[in-house]
Amino acid sequence: MSGSVAERSAPRPQDRASAGTAGRAPSRVLAALAVAAGLAAWAWWLAGQPGGARLALSLSFGALFGFVLQRSRFCFYCQWRDLLVEGDPRGLLGILAALAAGVAGYAVVLGAWMPDPSGTRLPPDAHIGPVGPVLVLAGAVFGAGMAVSGSCISAHLYRLGEGSPTAPFALVGTALGFVLGFATWNPLYLASVSEAPVIWLPRHLGYAGSLVLALALLAALAWPLLHRLPEPAGPRGRPDPLRAVFTGRWPVWLGGLAVGAIGTLAYLRVGPLGVTAEIGGRARQVAGAAGLLPGRLEGLDTFRGCATALRDAVLTPNGLFVGGLVLASFAAALAAGQFRPARPTRGQALRGLLGGVLLGWGAMTGLGCSVGTLLSGIMAGALSGWVFGLAMFAGAAGTLWLGRRTGHLA
């Protein structure tokens, strides 16, 4: 622990902001409740439409996911950066907690759906992709995009609900990156992806062996981090449950466990977690109409992952998931006094666009992002999730190191 007593006891920026907006708390809470009620009414209406149950569930899971992300500040890049720059391991332990909970939950679901995993079939819709040099490249580029833009795609979405000045540019850049990814897909597919193996660990190790291996790897990663945990803060006053849930920041480990539980339930009822299918699908639709895509995208639609198929429907499950995520994070930020829209600077706009292009290219080429390929992939027992994750964290670390050395990244 470092710093003077005065520095350690000084109010945090979010505490000062909350105090400064205390007089507006009732209006903020009412606005947040109105957004939440609107989401509930929308889900109710969708559930009553023909074939709308899946859409209603997607909206609901997206809202839960957005609320958890905003309250726990769950962000793959931010938590990795906290460890690299500040030596704080708590965020990364939250990611490991999410993976552990999801791996266990998926094992139960998949074991019920496919008691014998040794055949040639793969679990329905699971994010299990090809493993090869292109996947490593995609993960590294995605990680570089996180470092440049300041967040992964899912964090940009919940920060959009907080009024982030960078998030809109990063999401536009992500769509452009998808178009660039479509343009480069065929050469990469023919050179490497078409022959890359699709490795599902339960097929080779069984569910028990795959579960034990995954938990052992996660425990091995967590063990050195546990020894770097900061000392617990001193005793506090009697906690206020409502403030703890809706105003205070959740412990990241709690957010991680919630993410793992949501991932399992979403896969059981709707499909694997992922936030790029809608962005990629709409980008493909627009780029195709503008004549910017190859006449044929070789083999793309045969792979599992965050599918980027052309969409005719206005409302899609992934689109509603993303919409619920943004709206719920907006409501959570309102209730906590953390909705702070700001005019973007030129640097924020440029970093958002450039980082977004890297994020989009990496997500398209890697068939998903940190949520789809990494989180949902590892939960499902896909080797591709581990490979993408390692490359992603390495790419983010290398870009952060270079950026800090040159003075372009903080």
C-alpha cells in the first residue's frame, strides 16, 4: 500500500460525482425505473407475438448482461491493464471466475444434450472454431484494437449507455473493420483456415476430463494472482443493500460469477453469448448492397461462432440482446449517477475509429470477440477460445507497452 493517509481517504471521483448529484437522485432514479419498465414492457410484448419467446428472452438476457457489466465494470481490456500497469489482479480474477462458472454450467447443459461427446457432431450453435495461424493473428489484432480504443466491444456497448465519447466512434470503426475483414477473408480462408482443425476438447477428453483440465488451468492462472491481492480495506459502516446493488461498484469476482451464470442460462434457452453477430450481419448487408464484398465468402457460413449471415428481419435475437445490453447499462448508469455524456475530442474520435477497425477485423476473422470466441468458446470446451484469448491478451499487452513507450497511450 502506498500514498499518504490523506490520499487514501480522499473521496473518489465517482463518490464526488454522486455527492454532487444527490439533489437530482430522485429524478435519476425515476428515469432509470422508466427505462427498466420500458424494457420489461417490450419483452412482455415480444413474448406475446408469434414466435416471439426467443426474442423476448434475448432482450431479457441482454438487459441482465448489460446491468452486470455496468455495475461490476466488467471489461477484458481494463482488467488486464489494471494488472499490467497498476499490479491490481482483482479484475483478472473476475474474468477467471466468469470462465470457471461458465465452464461448469456448460458441462451440465452439454452433458444433458449430448451424453456421448465422442461422435462427429458438435454441440448446437456452440462457438467452436478452427485453430490455426489466422486465429492467432485475429486475436492479436483484436487485442491491439482494445488497447488503442480503450475497451473491448462489449465494454464499448455498456459505456455507450454511460455516455462515453469514444464508444460511438469505436462501434462505427468496428463495423468498418468487419467490412475490411470480409474483403480479406477469402485469401486467408484458402491459405489457412480451410485446413485448420476444429478441436472440441470433450470429444477427446470427455466432459469430466475437459472440465477438470479447464478448471485446473484457471486455478493455475488464479493462484499467483491471489497472492497479489491488496490488503482489505478497513471496517466500514453498516452497508445499505440498495446502494450496494444500484450505486456502488460490485466486486469484479461477483460480476464474473454473474456473467458465467448468464452465459449458461442464455445458451440453455437462446444461444451462446456474443455481441458481434448483429454488427457483422448488418455490416455485411450494407457492404454487400454497396458492392464492396466479394461475390462469394468462401466457407464463412459453415463455421460456428458469431454468425454474420445476411438478415431480412428487423428484430433479431442478437440485435435485441445488444439493444437490451445498452439500454440496461444506461438505466444502471442513471441510477448510479454515472451517466456523463461528454463532447468527444479529436483524439478520442481517432482512437475510437482506429481501434474499432482493429476490433472489427479481429472479431470477423476470429469468428467472434472476447465474449463470443473467448468467453463462450472456452465455456463450451473449444480450444479456439483458449488460443484466441492468449493471442488477444498478448496483442493488448504489446500494444499497450508500445503505446506507453511512445506516449500515445496512457
